[in-house]
Amino acid sequence: GQQLNQSPQSMFIQEGEDVSMNCTSSSIFNTWLWYKQDPGEGPVLLIALYKAGELTSNGRLTAQFGITRKDSFLNISASIPSDVGIYFCAGHYGGSQGNLIFGKGTKLSVKP
Amino acid sequence: ETGVTQSPTHLIKTRGQQVTLRCSSQSGHNTVSWYQQALGQGPQFIFQYYREEENGRGNFPPRFSGLQFPNYSSELNVNALELDDSALYLCASGDRVSDTQYFGPGTRLTVL
């Protein structure tokens, strides 16, 4: 079935650093969504993107819907400790019938 | 506006038993979707309900079944439980037009 390639798989951050992660697919997607999931909780929606080229911000978070409709990125500026967690990209493509396809996640941790 | 709620929070069953998980959708939403999330993975789509009918199904066997009620609450039923069914089960409600889904906190199912 359809898969999303999300990278990096994990990364360590120091407070104040900017963070970038991305997602690519082999099919054209109609919607791109970015979620954050903390341990033992459900994913929380951060940003939703609906049009190719769309650039949307939510506080320190910025995400873009790629022009080719096969990729998306999420940037976090000036990271803070509460940014740690697992970030997932997800999206719908033409044949997905309500099915959100998820990436495998990017785990953000604090540098020791 | 109330969020998505799920019950129970945790559940332990033995192999071969049956289980029912419950979800209450966010006010104003007309779709309910269920996902299975194994440890360290992204959520996998089980099925979606719209107007009390199944509206798309992922790669899960028929022993996974569901219901949506007129008040948009929903149930996920799993028969003949197997050890591999141990996972976090997530319910998400949304609007069919926008394709955006909002998740509940999940039910952690352990099959022994």
C-alpha cells in the first residue's frame, strides 16, 4: 500500500535551535497534515495544508505543501523543551477513501 | 466545543476473547475513523464511518468491525483476539469535506 517516507527518524535538539523535518510520497496527495504525539496520548493536529504551494504557520511552527504535491516539510523555530515528542506527517491521496496515511514519525529529544 | 473522548483508557484481554472500544466524536463532526498504532509506528487505518455506514476500510480482517450511532459516537469491536492485536487504538473524528481528522487519547489494549 501507499507509504510516506518521513525523515529524519530521530533528532536531538538544544533549546533555541531551529528544527526541520520532511515527508515524501510516491503519489500525489490532496491534503497534508502534521501531528505531534506525546507518550501515552493521541496525536494532536498542528497544521493542516490543502493546496499545493501553501505555506502555513502556527506560532513557531511553519509547514509547506510541496509544489509537486508529493512532499511536505515542517519547521520549528527557536525550539523549547516542550517541543520534544514524536511528530507525524499524514495525508490523503485520491484513492484513500477517508484513510489518513501516516509517516513513521520523527522523534525529537533534548541533547544531553 | 468538546474534544474526542475514548473509553476505556486501558484494557487487558486474553487471546480468543472479544473486545469493544468506544469513542465519542467532537461536536459538529460527521465522520469517525479508527486506527491501530503499534509501538514505535505510525497509526494504521482500520475503517471510517460516515452517516452510520462504513466509508472505507484498511487492510484489516473482518474480525475488526464497527458501528456509528446517530449521535456520532462509535464502537470498534474485535473478535477472536490475537497477541498481535496488542496496540494503542485511536479514534478520530472529522468533517468529510475538509479531510482533517482530530484524534482522541486512545485505548491501550494488551492481549495476553
